[in-house]
Amino acid sequence: MRPNHRLRFLTLPLAALWVCVLPAVAFAQANFYQGKTITLVRGVGPGGLAEMRTRALIPSLQKHIAGNPTVILEFMPGGGGRKAANHIYSVVRPDGLTIGNAGSGLIYSTLLGLPGIMYDSNKFFYLGSEFSESTYVFITKKELDSIEKLQSTPGIRIGAHSVGHVVYTYVRFFAWILGLKDPKFVTGYSSPEMDVALTSGELDARTNALQSVIQRKPEWVEKGLMHFHAVIEVPKGARLRHPSFDRLPELGTFARSETEKKVLATFRDSISVGAPYILPSGTPQERVDILQEGFRKAYQDPEFLQRFQKMTGDDASPLLPKEQEKMIRAIETDPDTVQLFKRLAGGGSLPPR
């Protein structure tokens, strides 16, 4: 009886100790971010609509991530976002203090196995996206004022960021399905630089998000300085409504075959997941949970929704972390479509139609 009696009295202090320690541990985890700084690495250079989307989100992230950390931006352009994704995957410490945003091309770059990929997208933790709907429009100098002129004019110079960048892939789809004759893809531009090059005559065409054109270049629309030919809706049927653009045909209406429709649909699906915010494999699960909850609340914050509309000229279309991860895991396609998609996203000649 005496040993058991003694054990009971030893156990009681231990139990009391755990009652005190466990809440303290939970409290420490919940307040890990207090006084900390989170670096958000973006896979493109500064400027343009993409930066405005992120900047619209940051104040709500600082409000809703437990501990109210400071969030700062770091720009790491290169490889259409692949440089930033590689950095998040293999360089940064998985401590939850560095978040990546490699852009809309993250998933299709993996799907296609584009050169320079040194990450496994299945091993990232996903934090959602502030948008999942977009409308891209094909823009030319005003002299090219019809589809017929586009199709009959050889060597049209089309601007883009870099091979593999989502905007580059958009222009390749436009050029291919519209049936342009020997187009020239001129890379190395930022979005503002492309605007200048198109205005000066250095370029003949570019593509851009419709809301960016409306907000940043309203004179192109109001004064007829540029001509607009067609749009790509992501996802299909989701178009920013505007009187000057409602008449434009959707690119899918120019597709000649089921093969063309299928590869365009695959492109849409890969873009419909937005521009995912990501954490590297190995990030402690409790910090992943804190960040996913903070992002979820930020996306639903009325102040964020108002700020997004004001800064981008469009309504936010948030994709929450869990829903985004499910969509990414569900993307499937056949090898033939992947190979065609790979040629369209690559740096060689466009495939024959």
C-alpha cells in the first residue's frame, strides 16, 4: 500500500505541471508571430496589377495572422516565377517566416515539366490566392484594327516577360488560336515597359489583364489609341464586365478542333487556381495552421475586398487554402495534351494547326 500511496502523491504534482505547461505551449505557438516579420517573396518584378493585388492583401494579413506580424515584400523575378518557387522549395528556412508567391504559372510549369524547375509542387503548403478569376485581352496598335489584318500581317512583334511566364503563355495561345502568321515573341519586358514599348511602336501587340488596362491605361480605351481583339476568360464564363469589352469574342470561339479546345481548357484549369501563396515542405504544422487561418480570414475581410477593388479596379475572387489545394490535386490531363501545351508554353515555333 505504501509504494502505491507514494506514487499517487508523485503523480499529482506531475499532472498539475502538465496542466500548466500545455496551455503555455499552445499560447507560445499561437503567439509565435508576435513581433516577427514575414517576408513575402514574389516571383516577378515590381509594378503592374499583380503587385497591387498583393499589396491590397497585406494589411489584412497583418491584422488576421495571430500575433499581427509585419509583412514585407521581396521581389525575385526570373523564369516566370520558377526562380522564386525554387528559392522557397530549397533555400529558405522552413520556419514559417518566408512565404512565396511564384505567380499564376506555378502549377502549369510543374504540369509541363518546364526547364529550370527544381521544386515538387506536391510538397508545398498552400495558402490560397486573392483571385481565381481573370480576363486577359489581346491588344495591338490601332492600325491592326481587325482579326483579318492580324492574320494577314506577318511577323507581328508581341511583347512578354520571359519564356514560361504566364503572360508569355497567354500571348502564345492568342497567337496560335487566332492564326497569326510567323509572330515574333519579344521577351524581357516588365508590364509597364511593355506599355511604353507598345505606345512607342517598339512592339505591335501584347496581352494584359483587362482590369489592368481599364485602371492603368483608360486612354487606350477612351481615345481609341489601341485596338482590342479577343479575350480569354478564366474560368470560362468569368469575364470582367465593361461596355467597351463586352463585344469582344472569347478565344475559344476561334478554336478549330477538339484538340485546340482541350489544350485551352487545360490552360484555363491550371490558371483557375490563382497565384498560390506557398510555404516550403518542413514548415511546422502549427505554423502552417496559423497562416492558413490568417489568410482565410484576410480573404474574407470586408476591408480587404474594398481595398482590392479600389487598387485593382476589379472585385476579388478569393480561393481559400483548402479549396485551392483540392483543385491543384485534381488537375489531370492526358500526355498528348501535355505535349501540345508544352510546345505552346515553350520558346520554339508555334505548333501547326
